[in-house]
Amino acid sequence: MENEITESTGNVFEDLGFEGGEAENLRVRARLMAPLERSLREQGITQAEAAEELGTTQARISALMNGKIQAFSIDALINMLDRAGLEVDVNVRPKNA
């Protein structure tokens, strides 16, 4: 049996079958979560300490560290990034550019 390779669209969520705006929303949330999660790991603090620093609960930090994208809105992630001392930069461009 020969493996068939399908070229990516550039958005893994679209590739998984999510449509339009939903795929883009998931992509943006994932891109916001990654640096926040990385920053917390680099600090070596506990989830309870991270929760206090970010003004949330330990359960939410656990969800963040475990990649539970559906648990977070873009607004919540931006607020957490700000409290973590990380700046968000937004770029908008035509698709396929």
C-alpha cells in the first residue's frame, strides 16, 4: 500500500477539517498559547504560582500547559500574556500571501 501525501494548507486546523473562521480562530489561539506556556516552563514556577501571577486558577494553568485550546478565548490569552509581561503583535495580510 502506497502512502498518499496531502500538502498542508498552512493551517493545521483547516487540514483537520475545521472551516474558515473557526480554523483561523483556533490557529490564533494556539499561536498565543505557545509563547505563554513556554514562558511559564522557562520560569520553572508551579502552576499555583503561575495562576497567582496571571490572575487565574491553577486549573486554567493546567489546561494551558496541556494545550486545551478550547478552554481559552483570544481575549483571555491576551490578558494572560500581558500579565506575564509578554507583548502581543498583530499582523493582518491577504490570504496566500
